[in-house]
Amino acid sequence: MKPAKTPAAKAHSKADATTVATNGTVTFELKGESLAAAKRLGAEIEKELQTVKPLQTGRMDHIQQSWNDFYDGLTRRLEKEAPEVLQATGLTSPATQVFQGKQTLPRAYLEYPAIFLSPEKEPRYFMYSPVDYKGDFFTPQDAKLLGDKKNAVVGELLFAGGWLGNAPLVSRKKSGVSTPADYNPATNDALKKSYNYAANRGQRCFIAGGESLAAVQDNRRRETEWRAAVDTVTNFIKALVEKQFPEMEKTIPAGEGLRASCSYSYGGYLDGATEIHLAVRMDGKANIWNAGKTVPLLENPAFATESREGGEATIVARTDTPEGRNLKMLMDMIPRTPALGEYEVLHGNFNFRQNKIESALGINGVVPQAVDLGGKTILIYNTASKAKSSFCPKGATPLPTEAYQWLQSDKGDINMGITPPPMPPEVTALFEKADLKPQQPRRRAPKP
């Protein structure tokens, strides 16, 4: 079945118009032949589940991979036994979607139509059909293309604004492919929008080396020492309050357990200091609805507390007791919070106008973010999109932002279990010149 061209949408009235944007989706309510095919697909899934049992518990990535294997096996069986079902439900008609933003190279993916059942006594069947980079999409036979208003209603019915975890009837994982030779960014709706969004923002990237790399490594060494000191204090505080659990449990419902948790704050107004916060919560053993509810703290010989939002309390070491003086000694051993901004060798001079949130968080055009990618440490500076500067950190090597963004996207794909698109020749050449190592997909044994 061939994808339908977008001009078909013009048959709808203005009140029921359908917005067709490249790299988006259109929604159909299945009827007639396509509805019969979707129901047959559901029956084939039930048949497959009689002999193949995907994981239901365990690590999330293992469960996800187990279901991917299940759907792959189902698809292979239907290719032999009932190819017409796969064709009628769009599972042999993926759309090639191409995504590109500012300072990025285009990345192309195959996306398959997905069928969802409504949570009703008599379920209705809806298909989300991906729109390709040209604006074409798969059209199921006899189905009704929904307009924008009805599409919004269906979305609320199926997903309840994100609160309903509705899964598609069959999930075919998207995969990266080579960017089509006829892809034209000038006609890409999504690209136009991405250029309009934050049009005055950009990035400059460098591979750290020499003095700049030494600065990052020194900061990380100090971070390790700082975290170890913080962990010593938080473990000490949790041990102190856990001794009071028998007394605290007298005030909570029978059968409930308690757990102590510590968090910490640093930066901003603390000017290098670290604040420790404590909360004791019920674990919900007797009643799941009690899980996470905070319990009032008892007086402790080692510390006083100051109230904080979210049921937490800020710890203040007492100085009038031996236990408090011991805790204060440990807290005083927490070093000043390390920050890359302390290293002048890393200070850039890029023009970057902060908004209020960025100003509060210290996001600027002076201090970089340091990220490990491709076996190297990458320094990323914020800039205005048209900023001109010859600045380069001492010992560092300029890296085109497009190459860094490609690495980041590969990492995100691999973390999601998606095969990344093939690397374009221009990125491959940059990697070879900079001795960067492409991100490698996780290896796993093939399923029989």
C-alpha cells in the first residue's frame, strides 16, 4: 500500500482541517478493512504470547529489549504467514523522517505507524501515521483522517494528558538511516521552527588539552574529594537519626517502616559552602498511600534543624554537646564546592545575553560545560548565534559544533536502544582528524 500524498487532506472542511507538518504525525480512526486488519493483528499477538513470554519484571532496559524481541519475532512470523496483515496496518510502510536544528547536521530515521486502542468498553482503534520529510504518510484503507480538533480529543482519550500509559498494539522500534539525497532543509517545517526558536543562541566547542584539560581534571579530582566528605557527613547523620526510629515508629501506623534520606545544596547564595538536608519518611509497607510521607524529627543531641519546603530540614550542628561538636568537625571538613569557573584558563569571552533563570544558575558565555564524549573531554561554551571571537582555551583544539551535536545525539539514541543513523563523511573526517571515537551500540547476544 503506497503512502498518500498530503493534498488529500484538502478534502476536509476548514472546521475539520488537518495540519500536516513534516516529521509529525496524522491520526486516523480505523474503519472497514483497516479495522479488521488491526483486530486480526491483536489476535496474532495473543497467539504469539501463548509461546513467547516477554519479561514483565526486572531492569527496565531488559524488559524493553524483551518486548522488542517479541515484536521482531511476531513480525518475522507474519511476514511468512500473513503479510497482508502487516501491509494493512502500516508495519511494512515506515516513513523517513529527517530532523535538523541549529548547528546540527540532518539525522534521518525510519518511523512506523502505531495503533492504539481506546480505554472504552467497546474499544476504538486509532492509528498515528508518521509524516515523512516530504509530507507524505501511510493511509490505512477505509480509515477516517481526523482533523485537529478531533485529534486533540482522541489524544486526551488515549493518554489523558500523559497520565495514561497507553502502549501501541505493536511497537516497531525506529532506526537511523542515511539522510535521503533529495532532503532540502529549506522546505523542512520543523527546521524553520527550530531556527526561529532561541535564534540568538549558539555554542562553540573545543577538545580540551594541555592546560585546559589539566584544569578540568583538577576540578574533577576536587569534586571527588568533596563528594566523599559530603557522603561521610550524610552517612553519619542518617546513622544518628536511625537510632531514634524505634521511638519515632510509635507515632506512625502499625506495620509501617521508616527511611532516612539526606540531600544537599551548594552554589548560589551559599558561596562555596554546602548545606545538608534531612527527611524521614514512611516506606508504605502497611499502606502504599503512606509511602513518602514525612515524619516529624525528634530532638537530637548532635544537631538542630531549620524547616525547609518538601518536609526536609536543614541540619545545623550543635555546639553545646560532644555529639554536636563531633558533627560540626565533620561538616567543617567539607571543602569549598569546586567549580570550573575558578579556573581562569577556561574563561571564555563569548557574547551571551542571559535571561533571569540563566543568570541565577550561572549560565554565561565565560565558563564552559565539560563533557566526556568519544574518548575526549569536550568544552562547550554558550554564545550568541552571531558572536565572533578568536578565543580558544589553552592547549585545546576547536571542534565544529555539528560534530559535538552528532556525538550527543548518537549517545542519546544508544541509551534509548535506537540504532543511530550512519555517520556522514564530513563528521567521520572530523573524528579521524581529532582522534575521536564514535559511540558504540551495546552488544547483545542474538535471539534465536
